Amino acid sequence: MTTPALISLDGIKQLRFANIFSKKKEVEIWTNEKLRLDESKCVIKGSFTKVISVLEKSKKERKCKFIGYDDLDGIIKKSLSEKKEAEEKLSSFSDGKIDRVVVVGEGLKIADEVAEEVVRIPFTTVRETAIRIKDAGIKYILFSAGLQNRAIAPRIAVELDCGLCADCIGIKRDLNELRFLRPANCENVIAEISIEGKFAMATVREKEDSVGKVVFGIGYGAKDRIEDIEKLAKKYGAEIVASRKVVDEGLIDYEKQVGLTGKIISPAVYVAFGISGEIQHIVGIENSTTVIAINKDKDAKIFGYSDYGILCTL
């Protein structure tokens, strides 16, 4: 590549911390005399995306009832038999539809909720896909917020010289424009964002369709019992997922990670084994109909987001 250039690395398993051999040195400050950037395109005045409003996100804390481990089977079966619906959708789009949107790649059911017509463009290369989007002449371009699209979408945005709102959890309409809802501050607030310009792009989280199923989540506190949990999961036909720390340690595949940097699920029953309950994980499971937490720590945060709690050593 030619320089100057920016290199972004993804998927590093573990960060390297400073060690005794690290040396301090003077920080070199680069001004625009050296960078020679167009100042009209820098910082807020150069941004295509604008924050319209910020709302505090309500926490879905539950009233936890503590039970014994022997009651686990009965609670799972009871919860499944009740056939309760998940508490909310990824986005309830009640504001009407705009005329057309483009979806790059597969998936993204929410596109049918926001537009009368969905034009689907398969991804080939960044340059070719950008050309096809230009030819379509449609302002709003949507991607599912998967790992591949998180890398592709910014590159296409550069080709189109347009704004990109990443990792959205919802979409709303304002007249004939779309506004995008994006979590911020560790998902404690939701920002409503508009995108100016000829084109506007967004990657949108697609909630996994797991309503009516049982899902077992494995946290770092249960890392030594993964085989036992997997055997128990077979009894209920349960899917196995994991917290980020378990995935970072290479114990469970990345595709199984749930939470802020993973996927969002909405099963009928979610059983959390050895999960502490940090908000980064809770956002991925908060739409579960019934949450059962198993943890040896009576003060674990996960119990505040659970319908049932079991205090035991895994």
C-alpha cells in the first residue's frame, strides 16, 4: 500500500500489556500543517452523522426467586409449557414505511418493515458493490451487523463518500427520512442519529430467532464444566452460547458469543452458568422470556436480571 495509511487489526486474542522493558518517550504531535487535511471534512462539521437525541435506556431488572438445583428441570419445563412470547422485538416499526431501501448481502428482516420495496445487492467487491449502489440511486443502504459486514460497510462508505451509523439496534421514520437508534456508553443510553448526504448507510443488529427454544450460556465461572453443561444441553435440545471472556480464551467459538460484541438472542428459556452479569452480556439476553442464573456468588449481578436463581458451586 501507499503511505500515509491506517492499518486496523481485528480478532487479536489478547492484548499485550506494557512490561518492564517498555520505555517512555516524547509523544509526537501532528498538526494539520503536516497532515494537510480538508478541515471542512474534519470533526463535527465534517461528519455526515448527527446525533438528534439521547435517551437513557431502561434496565430490565427482574424479581429473582431463588430455587434449588433440583428444581431446574421443573422450571425449564414449566417455562416452555407456558409458551410466553419474547418481551420485545429488535424494532417495532410503527411509523410507516419509506419507498425503497437497499440491503447489501443476505438477511436483515427489519428492511421489510421499514420500506415498501427492498432492493437486494449481493456483495462482490467493495468497488463493484459501491457502483451497483450508485446505479440503484436509493439513499438508504442497510447491512446486517455481522462480523464480515462490520469490515465491508466502512470501506463501501468511503467509496460512496457517505455517512455510516454502525451497530444499530433499531430504525425509526421521520417524515420521509430514516433515523437510526444506536447504543452508547456501554448500552446505558440510546442515541438517535440522522445521516445527511446523497447516501446513508447503517449496519443493523439482527436479533436471532430463537424464541421457543432453550439456550445455555457458559460464563468464565463455569469454564471447567463445559463438557458437563454440553451433556445437559442435549437433554433439552438447548443451544450453547458463551460470554466474551470464554470466547477470548478459545474455549467456545466466536460465533457463539452473546452480548454487546456478539449476537442478540430471545429464547423462551435462558440458563446462565457461571455468568457474572455485566451489562455487556445482559444486552444480548435481555429479551429472553425466562432467565435462570446459576452462580456460587450470591451478590452476582446476573441475579438482578433473572427470574430464578440457583446458588451452587458448578
